Amino acid sequence: MAGIGFELQKVLKQGGIGSFFKVILAGSMVVAGPWILTILGIFFIGKFAESELAQFYKLFTAAIVYSYAFSLIFFGGTHYIFTRYIADLIYEDKNREAGSALIAFSLIVTLVAGVIGTLSVISLHISYMPYNLLYKISAVVLFIVINITWLLMIFISLLKRFMAIFILYVTGMAISFVAVKVLGHSFMTGGALLGYALGQTFIVFSLFFLVFKEYKPGKLVFADFFRYTGRFKYLLLSGILYYWGMWVDKIVFRSMLGTGIQGTFFRLFDRYDIPVYLANLTIIPGMIYYIIVTEIDFYLHLKEFLQGLHNSMYRHIQQKKYAMLNSIKTGLREQGFFQGILTAVFILLSANISRLLFNGTLDVPTLQIVLGGVFFHFMLLTLLIYLFYLELYVYAFYASAVFFGVNLVLSILIAYYRLYNLLGLSYLAGGVFASVLALVLLMGSARYADKILYVRNST
């Protein structure tokens, strides 16, 4: 991500309000494009396409929410391996191989996601809904498209056409909205879901076009990716447990407290789901700040340190190492302060948000707890990225395991005892404990980074 940060810095240095908004829009699409547009899309479709969805709006929403959730639950860990693989290819100037890897892994994901999606919709007994076969086919298509979108997100950070990417996302979402209205009018919820999937498909094919303009694919190779999976197993496991930790409380609360949809395994729990969707939007400014400021500063210090290991005296290596350590400390402090201010502001405005956007029906205490959870979730993510940079994958795995374990156990207890006033506490506690562990492991290991890297490169 440091590469996109450098490019956004250049734009920001041009000055003017236009450059500022360009950075905000481009940064938002890079760090959370699918998430932002999905939340906004569901919100506006629910407001302005209610008649097209009729009484089956929950089936429409569930298909989208579950597609995003399970795309990360099933494939989140492999995204980490794929990112590492692509990063190594780009570093070695193997751009053609990087384009080929995107095609190869997209084919694998399409096949696996297609099987998972098909098996899932077969279990749906929704003959009571008109055009239910169209709904099932659309759900499978959407699930595949979402999984491919996550892969393309990795390449978006390598491209420099910020406004083109933003326009593509907005256009795709506009197509989804119009298609939901048009197809939903003729084919009800099945048509509406197909319309939504068509807009997302437009985004995917447009991004493929942009990527292949710079990374023209060559011969397809599948073996290298599987070799990376075995080589970086703790990176894979940390990704799996991180995403499981991010979703486990939602799954537990939906399963034990939520309302089921007739004939499906879908369950929704709006009392918790909606505060979660809103709270996660507050992470976006912090992520933009991270890629523009925090990560670049760390990356430059890390680069100097690594170069110094090869051609500097011991004293200079130590100086560069401690400069890197100070960069980590400063970055965490400033990042925490920046995100903390945002979190505090939204906590104070929670009641107003509920009143203005939801006519006072939003569970304000739950939103406030989840906002705190998002803050620590973001700090954990920042710490994990530092661990990944230093290739401390085992420690990242430990922190992710704590995040998942704490969230799982506490969410089950909260749901079992019906502690509605504590919804979100498991997510908050998981983020706190995992962040503390990650911080301790990071700072303890970073002090010996020169020895760790020397031993690793010598074996």
C-alpha cells in the first residue's frame, strides 16, 4: 500500500481544495471501495426501490450481506498469500507474470466460489417467492463477482488512475441502482438482485481492463501460488483468523438472537447489524491517513534499515533500527490520536445520527460500543501490517487468534444470557486484547530486527 500512499501524497502537494477532495475520493476507493458502495447502495435501494423489492427486501439484503461476509470468511486468508505473491512479482519487475497470476487465481476463485455459491442456493427453499430461480442464479453470480473484486482491490493500489477508478465505482453503483429499479419492476426480487449483480460485474470487468493495460498477462502458472501457501502458512492462518474474528460476533448474534428468513439459512439482526455497518465507515479516514502519512514514514525508515544491513557499519545499522522503532512508535501514537478523535466525535453524535437517519430507531448504546470496537480493530490492523512488513507472521497469527477467540467466547456468552445492553462488547474486547498482544510482540521483536533478519537470511 505504500506505493499508493506516495502517489496520493504527490496529488496532495499540488495544493488546493480540488487536490484534497481528489485524495479523499481516491483513497476511499482504494481502502474500502466495495464496502462503502455496498452500504450506501443498500441504504439508497432500500429508500428508493422499496416497491420493486416488495415484501422480499430482506431476501435481497441477506444475499448481499452474506456474499460479502462469506467471501472473506472463505477466501480472506488466501488474499494475504495472493498479496504477498503479487508483491514479490512486482518487486522483481515481473509485471507480465503478475497479470497472469491475477487471471489464474481469478479462475480458481471463480470455480471454488461457484461451487460454494451453488451448494448454498440449492439449500434455499423459497418457492413462495416469484422468480426464485432467477434469484438463486443471481446470488451465485454476485458471490463470484464479489470474490473477484477483492483480488482486483490488491491491484488497484498499484494503479495511478485514481479518478478513473472512482468513476468506475460510482458508475457501477449507478448501474446497480437503475438495474434494480428496472429489472425489479419486471422480475421482482430476483430481477432486483440480478440488477445489483450487473452493476458489480461492470466494476469487475472495468477494473480488469485497467489492470491489464499495465500488467499484460502471459502464460498462466498455478503451481507458484500453492508453493507460497506452504511457505507462508502463518500468513495464511493469520488472514483466516483475522477475518473470522471480524465476523464471528455477527454470525453468533444472528444465529442466536436474529430473525430467520423463511426457507433459508439467512438470519438478520438489524439491532446489531446496522450499528456495525455505520461504525465501520468511520475507519475510512484513518485508513487514508495511514496510507498517506503513517505507512510511508515507516516504509522509508524500514528501507534505509534493510539497505544498511548490507553495506553499513554496526553502529549505523543500530541507528537506523532505532529510527525505524521511533517511526513505529510515532505512527501508532499519531494514528491512535487521529482515529481516537474521530471515534469520540461519532460517539458524541450517535444520538443525532439515530434521530436524523433512522428516526430514532437506531440502538445508540450498541453503536457507541461498536465504535469503540472499530477503533481497536483499526489499531490491531495497523499493528498487523507492521508485523507483516517485518515478516513476523507467527506473531500476527497469535494476535489474530486472540482477536477471534475472545470475540467468539464473549459473543456466545452475551447471546446466551441475552445481554442486549452489551452487544458489541465481545468485538471491543477482542480488539483490545489482540492489539495489546500485537503491540507487545511487535515492540519486543523490533528491537532485535537486525538479528532476526540476519538469521533468517542466513538459513
